[in-house]
Amino acid sequence: MDLDETNRAVLYMLQRDARRITTQEMAEQIGVSASTVRNRIEELENEGIIRGYHPVVDYDKAGLQLHVLFSCTAPNPERERLATQARNVSGVVAIQEVLNGKENVQIEAVGTETDDIARVGDELSSLGFEVVNSKILKSYHQQPFDHFGEHLVDGDD
């Protein structure tokens, strides 16, 4: 699917704050009708470009003060299957498959104590991952891809 300026603007605004912006507000900023925005969102969802709407959780404030990044190695033919299985490990919150390099799967997990994190590491190993390294994450920052909103000129981007 080719993304035109309207699609890119919709994606940008949804990434900025999907919860608090209405389709009417988006339409006014983009310069199209609210029905066009609704149609574009539906199309982007149907095409799998928008895969969901999820809150960004501050795990520390939620009582899960240990947020750990496991750098793992999985055999290339097994990487996708193992990554899928890792989603079932209690405490795992994110999995990223890396295209190249020895550490080809990055797994984020949260817990309240070191025993939680040790259990996650043990379960990942029992699935077939080689846990190469684990690091405690201090903070997490995310922002929308800036080129999606580049044509918005009203200063609201």
C-alpha cells in the first residue's frame, strides 16, 4: 500500500496520541473531512499497517521495578518459532527479532524481584534460546516517525 500525505498524517497523529485525538480534530489539522480520516484509519487497519492501539506502561510506577532486556541467540531456522513461544513466558512484554548478528532476538521482561527475572531467563533457555546477556533498563522513550507528519504546517506536529 502506498502511503499518501493523508495516510502519513493520520499515522503521525495516531502515534502522537491515539487516545486523545478525535477524527474531527485530525481532519481539521490535515485539511480533509472526518469521514475521510475514519476511512483511512479503517483502510490502514485492514492493510495491517496499524496493528493495534496499546498504552505505554511505566512498569516502575506499576510496581514492576525490574525491566530487563535479554539479548538472546536463536538458531536462524528456529528464530521465529522460538520468538512466538517466548510470548507465553510470564513477564515477557516485548520481543524483537534481529535480522543479523549473533544476538538475533531481544526480549524485554518485567518483574518485581530478581527471582522473577531469573525464572524468565531460565524459561527462555529451556525453550532453546541462548541468553547471551541481560541488562536492567532504566527508561523507555518512544516517538512517532517524524516524516509521517512532515507536511503539517500549523505547528501542531
